[in-house]
Amino acid sequence: MDQEHLDKWKQLEHDFDHAVPEKVTRDVAYYRTILSNVIMIGAPNEDWILVDAGIKRYQDRILHACEERYGTKPPVAIILTHGHFDHTGSAKKLADHWQVPIYIHEKEMDYVTGKKAYPPGDPTVGGGMISLLSSLFPTKPEHLEGYVTALPMDGSIPELKGWHYIETPGHTPGHISLFRDEDRILIAGDAISTEKPESSLAVFFPIQHVYGPPAYFTQDWMEAETSVKKLANLEPDYVIAGHGLPMQGETMKQELKKLADNFINQAIPKHKRH
Ligand SMILES: [Zn+2]
Ligand SMILES: [Zn+2]
């Protein structure tokens, strides 16, 4: 990393230390950790749920952001979109603090209970952000045995009325997205991204566009395409992805549709298209 990036990075770290959630709608907010978003569903003074849990050692900042919004009232549960380290890193510490259950799709269970490892990241797809942050990456998958429970198979989310989850495999086998019909709000995890994940500059200068899943860790591109089409068919009004700033409005809708229609050209790295 050169000096200019390093200075920016330090500034960014400082900003993140302030740990304040940003409101998206009346009862949905997010907090952008250094690498990925955590999402809070529930208005202040209501029951609420945390979606995803950032990287390791981020529990204090996540907790601070949550307390800004909910005081010391714990969530009723933590839901994980998938088991990658940048979404599950602080889950155990937070669950311990709050004494709440963690839920994940059944097909992710083996990965978060030490039975299976995700395939190693694919360095041939480019990795600005990845190489930048590689020192933060864990060597072993997060182990949540005893904390984590499989979600019901019917698409319902425990303790969360009005929402359901959609299976969006590809990035990982049991990846899920969350959707609420009432206001068409979509929490997409890594099924799509609203920053170019392979660019280190995206971390410093976030420009909102709809992109495919983070390529470095995506396991099955065919499934990933089907999942993006599924999400586009929902015609969401708001999108909060695991990486990048939330989006709403016409540009997002058009870009999501375009991504679904041209997934092979837009999302799949050139040498992986066959
Ligand atoms: Zn991921
Ligand atoms: Zn991610």
C-alpha cells in the first residue's frame, strides 16, 4: 500500500470508529464496517434483528452502532446471509454479549461449524480490496457450533414478521437474501454488490452501481446468475448489499435488471465464462 492509500486508510479507520448507524427506511438501518455492512431491522423501541456481523474484532464498534439506535436493548436474533468471515466474524462475541441465537441457512451450517471449509479465494479474478485487506483475513472458517441454528425451510425468519428469506446460492451454497413485500426492501448479502469489490478504490470512493457478487469468493457462477435473476424479479425499491452503499430508485432498478439480463458479460470474470 502506498503512503496516500495508507493515509486514507487511517482516516477511514478513524471514521469507522465513530460507529453510527445510517437510516435507510423508518425501521431499517445499516452500519458500514470496514469491509462489509451490518443491517439492523426494527425501529428504535421495537424488537429488532441484526443481519450479518462484520469481520472479527469488530464487535465493540458494531455494538456501539446498535446502542446508538436501540440503547442496551438486545436484538431478538442475529441472521447471517452466509458464512464468509466478513459477515460472521463478530457473530459469536455479539451473541455472547446479547445472549441471542444466530440463524443461517441449513446449507451453510457445515461451513460455520467446522465441518467444511469454503474453497480458497480465486486470485485470478483480481483483488484490489482483497490484497489490501488480506492481513485481516482469517486462516480458518468461523466456528459457531453451539450458537447457530438452521433457518426454517419455509422461507420464514424467526422473530421477524413481514419478511422472508430467498435462497440465493452461487456465491456460497446456502446464501440467502431477505425481502419485505410491503416496501419492497431487499437485503442482498453478497448475491449482488453495490461497489466494485475487486477495486481497492471502491473502499475509499464508493460509487453506487449494481454489480455481481464479489468474484474472489464466488463458488458457482451458474447458480449466482439464477439468483440475481430471482432478485431482479422481485423488483425491489431498496437494495442493501453486503458491500457498498444502499441504493434505491430508477438507476438501481435498471442496473439490477441489466445485470440479470447480461450476467455472463457483466459479472463473470472473462476467463471464467464457459
Ligand atoms: Zn461473501
Ligand atoms: Zn462479503
